[in-house]
Amino acid sequence: MALDQKSSIETEFGTLPEWDFSALYTAPDAPELERDFDWLAKECIAFATSYEGKLAQIDAAAMLECVQRYEKIDITAGRLMSYAGLRYYQNTIDPARAKFMSDAQDRVTNATIPLVFFSLELNRIDDADFDALFSADAELARYRPVFDRMRAMRPFQLSDELEKFLHDQSVVGASAWNRLFDETMAGLEFDVSGEDEPLGLEATLNLLTDPERARREAGARALAEVFGKNIKLFARVHNTLAKEKEIEDRWRKMPTPQTGRHLSNHVEPEVVEALRNAVVAAYPRLSHRYYALKAKWLGLETLEVWDRNAPLPMEAPRKISWDEARSTVLDAYAGFSPQLAELAEPFFTQGWTDAAVKPGKAPGAFAHPTVTDAHPFVMLNYLGKPRDVMTLAHELGHGVHQRLAAGQGELLSSTPLTLAETASVFGEMLTFRQMLANAKSTEERKVLLAGKVEDMINTVVRQIAFYDFECKLHAARREGELTPEDINALWMSVQAESLGPVFTYMEGYETFWAYIPHFVHSPFYVYAYAFGDGLVNALYAAYEDAPEGFQEKYFDMLKAGGSKHHKELLAPFGLDASDPAFWDKGLAMIEGFIDELEAMDA
């Protein structure tokens, strides 16, 4: 039996942790794994036998037992898929791991087909009977937010037979195209001028932040060349997924392509529209203004795309060791609350983080909550840059949030995407504020401020531009098949608007939509980043204005998980995301940082 035990890897940044999967399963051939697959298949059939066709007739006590059985099924399926998925992301080019994940997905999908009736039947209960049922028992009433979100789908529900068909064929639909995208991306190699050997995607993207302009350009051109060679495949992936979504939305009578995302986020379309409009209106005051400043610092009249994330000339390039990154983040967390640092500590010591860049490893970073009776897992691709320290702070925020929300139980722990970025962005802000307070010179403060502004622009401006790109893409796909040139044109339309007049665009940049995984995995996810940043800016302002008792309210918000609506969660802080002025408060913080940078430059 090949064990998946806790380990670490020696790098130039020190000893970096790797995942220990034992909280899930000890090995891919562990007997517990087969036991859980078997239990899942049998329990789903038993569940359907007990309740199918009967949900409208059962009393509150029986409904509570039903919900608790459903939750146990959810935990087991989640444990199996978390294990398969995390092992796969650790090495996406390993055929054995890819097969293991695919087989697990098939088995879980097949096992859970009998459950499709559950949401359909619950949604057919009329409102008065539903209210009476969920008011009759306090423990059952606790689960009501889960079913309120489920019932939001009532107007868009299909027949039982069609819903079962969609569930059954999902493994050869979107998830298969997702896998094709992931495996293609992980297998790409980039011949970068000046490099001894081909680089993977993560290392090539990392060159875009290199101090040497020639290396940044070489990285950008290598990206453009490889994306260009593969653009037909990526256009096929996007065409197919957008068309599949359009077909399902049409059958469900969804009014817009974004409706499903808004419903799953439990957020009103007008709130997202207010956010989007506020950010787009602020482009000239934020990104256009900042990048004009950056061009001046770099001594350039215009910026190329490879200059967007360039380090500043006054920035002393240095590699930050893993130990320093760890102490920086934990100290910042402890400065806000010792409890926050305690909750983050096991991610460094217990095999909860996989930090090193390795062949075949998925690019980027994430925190995966797995299941509430295990623990979250954080993935990084740590390369010792200041931004990597911020990424660590960000993903640990997610991890802490997921640990605190786990107390709600499996069905209620999952936070809607709009609030899922709250703790992560707040963790970044705490880390940034501590580093700013410790700055030893005006130059150091300038570099930190500029870095934070760039991160905020990437989080707010860039993600809303991504959202606009997706809106345009899905709207255009409804009119017919899109050529790669069509998609390229949509991409460039939002880039020019959001980045501003100081930029020129190299040939090939029009293909850079191709590598962004959110467009493939989670359509319209990206606005959650801007939502989270704006929300945290407003929250942090509330913390500065009235620090007394803030920590307790903050922890209560994180512990709530998905049990409350964003209005209810923000009310204790005197904030309301449905107020258009709310978003201007968050954007004003970014503007204030740019004001300070301009004043330093005067």
C-alpha cells in the first residue's frame, strides 16, 4: 500500500510542507476508501427507498432525520471527491491520479443518482406547508437557509426525469471539458528565450514579475506563442461549455447566463450590477491613474503588457524564505487576534499545505475545505516573492474561515461566493498593514503601497473586466459559434477599457484569456473577488473607526458559514452591500492609497 503521508520538500526557500492526506484516506488503495464507496452507493438507494414520493407527507421529526441522513451522504461523497481531486491537483500529468479521479467521479455520480428526487420534491412542497414544517422543530429550522437557497431554484426546475438525465451525463459534459483544459494547461511547455530548458505555465507567468524587462518580455512572448498554437482547442472548450450552459439555461428558463451564479451566491442581481457599475466608473480614477504613475516610475512613455506587474525600480529584489513568510503572516494575524494565528498554525505544521512548485502540479493557489469532520487543505506555488507572502495570507484566511464555519455542519458550512473571499482578503489586509507599519523608509513604504494598489487593481478592476468579458462571451455565443478571433476581440475590448490609455498591446496578447481557469471551471465566479475586496475595505474601515469588540463580531461572521444572508452578516458592522454607496467606500480606500503615492512623487 502506497501511503499518502505528511512530508516536506527542500527548496531554495527552505523546507516547504507537502500534504498529508491521512485525515481523508491513508492511500488510494486503502480499504476505507472502498468501504465508503460501497456505503455511499447503498445508502443513496436506501435513502431514496425511505423518502422518495413521501417528503410532502412526513412530519418535522422525520424530516430532521431525513436531512441528517442526507448530510451524512454529503460528507462521505465530499470526502471521496476531495481526496481524489487533491491528489490529482498535486500532479495532473500522472495518468494513475487522473484515472483515479475520473473513476471516483463516475462512482460518486452513479451512486448519487437516486438522490435527485430530494431537491425536486422539496421544491414542490407549497410555501405554507414548507413554513409550517420548518417552524415545528428548532433543530430542523437551523437547516432552513440550505433549503431556502434550494427553493430559489424552484422557478427553474425541470422534470424529475430530465434532472436525473442532467445529473447522470455531467461526467461527460462540463467536468470532462474541465479535465481536458486542466490536463492541457498542466502539460504545456514554454520555450523562453534565455532559459536553459522549457518552463511550465506557473514558472513562465512568474517571469512577468521579473525585475529585468527583457525576461518579462521573453516570458510574455513565450506565453503568446504557446497559447496561439493551442488557441483552437481553448476556443473549442469555451464554445462547448458556453453552449452547454446556454442549452441548460434555456430549458430552465433562466433569464440571463448569470442568474444561476447569482442564485448559488445568494446575492441579488442588482447588488452585483451596482458593484460592476461602481468599479467600471472608477477605472479612470484607479487603474488608468495608477498605471500612468507606474509608467513614470519605470521611465516609459507607454507600458507593454509585460510591464503591468513589473517590480518598481526602487524595489530591491529579494527572495523571501518560507520561515519569514510564515512569521510575517502569523504575526499579522496574531496582532489582530491570537485566536486567528492559532487557527492558522496547523497549516504549517500538520501537512495541511502543499507549497512547492513541482512538475505537473496545478498552477495558482487555493484553499479547499474538504469536509467538516476533516480539515481544509491549502495549495500554493511558492516562489519567494512578496506577492507569494500575500497569497499565503489570502489562502490561510480561507482556511481559517473554513475551520470556523465547519461548526455549522456540512450543509450549512459552505459560504456563498460573495462572502467566501471575506476572510482571505481581510488576512491580506492585516498582513499588508503590519508590513506598512514596519517600513523603515519612505521608499520601502512606497513599494509596499504600490504593491497593495496593484493587488487591489488585480482583484477589483481586473476581475470586473473578466466578468464583463464573460458576459460578452456568453451573450455572443448565444448568437452562434465563436471563432478564436471573435473571442480574442472580446478579450481586447475589456482590456483596453480597464487598463487605460498608457498601455500598448503586443501581438499575441489577445489570446491571454485562454489560461484563466475560472472561465472554464466556474462561470461568472470572478466578481466574487471584487465583491470580497470591496466588502473587506469597508469592513477594515469599520475596524479602524471602532476597534472595540470588532474581533468578536468578525469571528461570529466567519462562524456563520452559509447560515445567514449577506445583509444579516454585515448588519452588526453597520454595512449594507445593496447600497450603491457601499462600493464607493471600498473603492475610496484604493483611491486614497494612489493619492498618497502621487503625493510622494510630487
